[in-house]
Amino acid sequence: VNCLWGVRLIDQNSPQRLVNSNIPQKLVDKSALLQDFVWQRRACFNRPAGFGKSSLIAMLEELFTHGTERCADLAIAAHWQEQRYPVIALSLAGLSDPATIESKVIARLAAAFSKAGFAGTQQVVARFGTLNESLGAFDSLRKKQPIVVLIDDWDYPVTANWDQPDAFAACQEVLNTLFAWTRELRSLHYLLLTGTCAFCQNELGAGQDLRDLSMDARFAALLGYTEAEIKQCFAPELKAAVARLQLSESELMTELERHYGGYSFDGVTQLFCPAAINQFMACPELSWDAHIMQAARARIAPFLSKWRLKPNYWEQATAGTLEVMRYQLLSCCDYREIRLTPLLVQLGLLTFKQDLDPGDDCDLLHGYACGFTNEAAAHCWERR
């Protein structure tokens, strides 16, 4: 199954190149939401692993670079109002070594500026040795031309070093420099950071003008599949899976919910993990050891021996009655403290079961009741 999130005409690995039209592809078109999404000109958006954050970045890069000329049959074609801009698209995935992170960020920035059409990037790399100097030089290449900046996996360098204080501090310093640059950019048309975990923005130098849209009810279903979308998009694959597993369609959807569903980012809309569903449709075998949950468990492994859980924590997580407030979710992680429940929500092991304060999702004291996302999450936690 080759399922692309709203990007049917675009090669997922190379957004600027059209794919072979003879290759059958699946499309869950969420693109109608994107115009409203980009009205917030400086934003961050966090989701658990496997929800298509990189596909979101690729789609926005395509739209800001080429408009809708290659997406004419997508829903966004009727809504997109943005002009075209050079796009600086950067991923921080895999950058966790404090000895090399600065040079690798410089190299990735050089590639991003070059891809956006700016000449002279290699001279910058050769001439300047520090990130701070390089950022100023890269910025001068655009000669005040407005740009779009998209940064994927923005939290990776620090979350990969949670249990290494010195490495954490070194990587945090590099991120401080990078995000301070984005904050001070002139003629910046749009900025988006995507990641998994929320950090205190001031600690990472991102500034208070960065709006976190992760819990905005308007975009709760922007990433992730609803049951209706699965039934519509994967009808042939569902039929084949029903025959292979000898289940009715209703029974199969129940099993998919137990294994890969249950996610909610507003306490109302129920979603399935796209990567897990895509994997299942390609090879319909139900497994508690889905790589998404394994990855989430690996992220919390350094803290399992440190956390002292309340005696009834397991019961509350099972019942969906753990309470968490919006302000805790917006800055659940810093070097001094990792807050358990907000972190588990952002990694996807827990999810919103109920919105405790309907009608005002911008209030920092807005509360949610949380519980295990699905049986796979509970199974994963049992194995700790």
C-alpha cells in the first residue's frame, strides 16, 4: 500500500518530482484544512511518531513553492490563497551527537537554501565555522526576500539525550541559536516547527509568539485517519484482510481500534495511527508489538526507574480519568523535570478521553481527562 497524505501527485521522498502515474496510490485528502492552518504565521505542531508530520511538511513545501498547479484535484486547490515563496525545509532527525550537531545543522541548512534557489551556500559552509556566523551569512543570501521556514523533528536533538545531561545541554545550545535566528528573521512569511514533545519555548529560544496548534480543535484530525476515511480509502484492502483473518468487517474495525486506534487530540475526534494502518493494510497481521508503540516505550525507558507512580495510576489510566491541563502539555519537558502524564500523552501512550472544559481550548487551565490510547498502549506499559 502506497498511501500518501493529501499528496497523491508528489513523490513522498522527493516533493519536487512527480511520481509515475501508473503506480496505484491511496489518498486520504486532509488538505482542505491547510489554508486555515497557515493563517497562524508562526506555529508549532506536535504529534506522536507515525502520524505523518514529515508528509505535512512536504505538502506545505510543495504548496508554498509551486502553488496548487500539481495538486489541482486535491481539496486545497479551492482554498489556497498564498503566494509562492522560497522554502527553507529542514529536518533535525538523527542529530543527537553534540560533537557533530552544529556542523550537520549548517550542512542541512546549506542544502535547504540551495534547494530553495539561493546561490553561494557552499561558500558559506567553507568560510564560517559556527552556526551563529553561518545563519547570518545564509540570511544575507536571500537579500531580504521573504521566505518560508519549515523545521521537522525540531525536538529530536534534545529528546534523544534526555538521560545525558551534558549532551542535552550542548544540543539545547545549538537549538537556542537556531530558533533565536528564526525569531529574529525579517520578511519571514511563515514558520512551522513539527515534532513530538513540547518544550518550554523560552528555554529553546523560540519565543512567546510561536503558537502551539497541537490541541487546537480545528486541526485535531489534520493528521491521522478516521474510521470513515479508512473504510473509504482502503475498501479493497479491508475486504482482503477480512477474508485472510476470517473476521467480519465490524470485528476487524474493532481489532484495528484495539491495536492502532483510540488517539484523540481534542477529546472528541477518534483517530487511527496512519503508519500503523498503512503497515497493516500492506500485510494484514494484528500485532501488539507495533513499531509505533515500541518507539514510544523506548523514549520513556530512561525514566522508568525514576518515576514514582501514585498507587492508583494504572487504574486511572485504564479508566481514562487521569487529569492534565493545557499549560502542562505545552511545556511538558525541560532538563530539570520530565512530567509523566503530559509526556505519555505526547508520545501516544495516553490520549484525551474527555474534554473537561468544552468551548475554550486556548485557556492554559483547560483540562482533559486522559487514559491509555488503546490496548496496545496498555500492553506496552505492562511490559515496563
